[in-house]
Amino acid sequence: GIQRSSYKQPFAEFLDNERKGFGTFVMQFIGLKDKNGREIYEGDILICREMHESNLDYWQNNEAVPFEVVWCETGWVIPTRDELMNFEVIGNIWETPELLK
């Protein structure tokens, strides 16, 4: 399953558990939170359910379009910090990939 954060075990032990097949995914916290105060991690799926002029890129045919938080050479591919005030985490690419379809 997904473990958002765990400081109860050394990181090396955490990775050893992954190698042993416990199915844990390491997700990097991006340092920001969604509109509900939930931490946003790499691989999370976000959506904006309220249409505003500032977030029309995340809407298509009057429907909110979910997107994945990813890293590229220039940084995190996400809305601006101000725009994130309208977004919420609805899942992640490992547990709920169907949300991106």
C-alpha cells in the first residue's frame, strides 16, 4: 500500500521491505498542501472542482480534468501555489490510476 510518511523505521529498512515484496511505494512530499490541508506527494492525482479563470487549463468541456503531480527538469509540474488553494488530492497513480482516464 501507500505510506505517505513514516519515521518509525530507518529509511534503509523501509526500502528493504519494498525489496521483500511488501508493495510499499516511496513518494516525495513536494512541500505543499491541497485546499483541505492534505500534503501533496509526487504521483498524487489532483482535481479542481471549482472553475475559475485562473485554472481553466484543468477543465475540458466544462468538466474538471484530474492530473498527476510529476517532476521534470524545471521542477514540479503543478498549478501555482495560489491556484493550489482550489485543488484537492483525490488519489494517486498506484492505488487509483483509473482517475486519470
